[in-house]
Amino acid sequence: MNETTEQAKGSLRAGRKVVLVTGASSGIGEAVAVRLVAEGHHVIAGARRLSRLRALAEHTARTAERSGGSLTPMSLDVTDRDQVVSFVRAGADRFGRVDVFVNNAGLMPLSRLDALLVDEWDRMINVNVRGLLHGIAAALPHFQRQGRGHFVTIASIGAHQVVPTSAVYSGTKYAAWAITEGLRQEADPSVRVTTVSPGVVTSELADSITDPGAAEAMRTYRAHAIEPEAIADAVMYALTQPDGVDVNEIVVRPARQRP
């Protein structure tokens, strides 16, 4: 074991967590990672855009010096199971344990079903559902060995309601909600499980919409959005509860979002 790894393990002060965040290069994932570092936690930030993660590490470096936290960037495609396994192993090898896995990576290329954008449906299923399952499969054995751990799934208000153009997206997010709820019921009580369902949040999610009608509808729908930091606050609330308290579900949306 090298000196850097030993130093990393030695830096884990009481109350500090090792947190893995997927989709950390922008939006909610980035906001969660920044907040965790500011609170002194150690973040392994994963995403496909490694250059964005490296910039995020530089951006948070001064904050990390003050808080005692850290941010380690790592290239990650959640649709590749081997990469997700390596992602979790990297956190365990560097710090000796993994405390939290935040399943945040997601896509939202909305369209009507009759647009027949099947390739986009497949990509959503691969990232939003298979990616979530890959994270659970990689982290759960670590949590079981440790006798503790916390999964956080970033779902969506789309898990609770369907609107025209959201059929496939809402289906993937309902699947994310159902899988996470099933995990909660099956897991030992030492493994806590939280689903956070954001409403309209300022992010790059809508940039993936290629269907003109869906893109226009989304511009109206997103007229009143909250910042991703509001979702980071919700995640921190769940993570900072005392042992024995499991925050299972949080819905966070703009006050003006009706429904």
C-alpha cells in the first residue's frame, strides 16, 4: 500500500464519510459533490467527462483545504458494469471503506412515443435503470462486509407523475424508485436507503432533448426552476441523520411547480 493511500486513510476524521457520486460533472451531481467537500467529506466523483471533473477538483481544492475533505475525479460510464465495480473499488482502496453511494447519473431526452426515438429510449434505460443497478451491485457487497452503508438514488418527480413526452423517462424513474424501495426492504437495517425526487431543477438534462415539440414544451415547463444546490441540501439532510434514522424519500420541487 503506497504512502498516498495510507495518508488518505489516516485523514478520515470522526464523522467524515467516503462518498461516491455518479454523474458528478454537472447539475445535481456536481452540486452534491461540492457540498460534500465543503462539509469535510471525501468524494470520489465519477462521470464520462473527466475534464469537467478535473476542473471541479481544482475548483474545490481551496474548500477542501479548509474543510479537510477531498474530491478525486474518476472517469466513469455507469452503463459499463466493470467500470462501476472499479469506481467503488477505487474508493475502498484509497480510504479503506465506502460509506455512501449516490446514484445520480441520468438522461432525459423526452419525446412522444409516436416519435419512435428508440435509440434514445435505449440510452435512457441503460443509464437510468441499468446504471442504477450496476451501482447497487458494486457497492452493496462492500456495505454488507462493513456492516453499514447508505444508498442515495436521485430519481425525479417523473417517478410520481407522467406527462405527454415523459412516458419512457418517467418509466425509468419509476423503475429507479421501485428498485430503490425494494433495496430498502431487502437490505439489512445497517444499510440505509434514500430516494430523492427532484422537480424542475436548473441543469443540463434538457439539453439532451432532440424532439422539437418536447424541447418547446420543456422550455415552458422549466420557466420556474430551483438550483441544484437545493437537492444537495436534501441529500445532506439524509446523510446527516443519526444512526437508526433512515430518511426513505424526499420530494423537492419549486414552490410554483403545480402539479
